[in-house]
Amino acid sequence: MPLSHPATLRTALLTGPLALRADQLAVLIQKGRLSSARMPNNGHFRLDYTLEVIVTGFGGDPADLLYLVTDWLHRAAPAAKEDALTFDVDFLGGETAGCDVMIHVALTEYQTLRADPDGTRLAPLPVRDVQSPGWLAASLGLPVTLTDASP
């Protein structure tokens, strides 16, 4: 599914341990940009965007929410930049009033055209985690063999 990150992050937050309600959560895309090389039959393109997560009336510690988003980011977009996540917090007054939290996640997704029995559709291309062992070999389509470096 193209642009899968908004849905998977929303699901992660709503099913996570913070008991967020759907009416507290908005997930939207801002500052979207599409890049595609101009060449014949090019079915690939790159989407760069900021995923905006807005949680209203949050009664917990904003750091707990930031941890959940960071955990999701490491799993869903392992190639994301180290500083891909920024945030704003509006404390609503008093320690029990809660806060509104805005989290901004800079993301990149790659899409390609794929043929399937129902015709042609867009499909995401996996993004390699450049911090993983063997990423270069895997990106070149070479077999990856990891050996145990322990004595």
C-alpha cells in the first residue's frame, strides 16, 4: 500500500500501552515532495514528506509518547535519519491538565509500478537500513553471509 507509514504509526499508537483514543489522535502528511527521474518507462519515484502526529489532551509524560514513535520509526523506517523526529508540546496548564503534543517525522518512501493479476498498481520499495551488516551487498543483490566475530 503506498504511503503506508501514516496507517502503521496510527495503529501502533492506538494499540500501544498509553491508552490513546482515536479522538485524541490526528496523523497527517505535510510538506510532501515527489521526485522522479525523467526517462522513458520510469515507474519509480521517491516521496519525501513530514508525517505530523497530533495528540490532544494527553495526560501522560510526553517522553513516553516520543519513545513509542521512536520505537515505531526504528522498525518501520530503519533508514530514517538520526534526527528525523522533532516535536512541540503545549502544556495546557497545571500538572493534571495534560498537554497537546505535535510530533514531526521526516520520512522517505520509494514507490514503483508492479504488475499483478488486476493490472498495474503502486507498491512500496523496501529501504535498506545502511546501519545493518551486509546492507551494501544486499542492495547490490549479492548474497549476504554474516559470520560470528566472537573468538
